[in-house]
Amino acid sequence: MQVDALGAAPLTGKAKRDKLAQELLRRRAAAAPKAGPGFEKRFTIGLPECLGFGIPLACFLVVGFAAAFG
């Protein structure tokens, strides 16, 4: 999550800038997912892009050869 904000002008004082910074940190912490029950990291390899085209092509060729020679 990205928070875009316009802060207090440099001459308004440190207290106002600190208050704004604390509010932005609070919002960032509230939006972040918390690790706990039901939250786990998973790793998958995924399907390579070449297989997305290669598998249907291979099936088409196998069926074509089976029809031609069968």
C-alpha cells in the first residue's frame, strides 16, 4: 500500500510534522497483513509460459497422428 500525503510546511513546527508522521506510520501498520493463525507463506514453481503453448500443440499433434495412422 502506498500512502501519498502532503505534510506540514517546514515553518509550522516539529509537533505538527511528528503528528503527521505518526499517523502515516499507524495507517501503514494497520494495512499490513499480520502473521498468525491462517497466514502462511507458500512457495510454488508455477507453470512456465512455454508450456502454455506447448501442451495444447503436443495434444493437437498426437490426436492428428492418431487420426492419420489409426
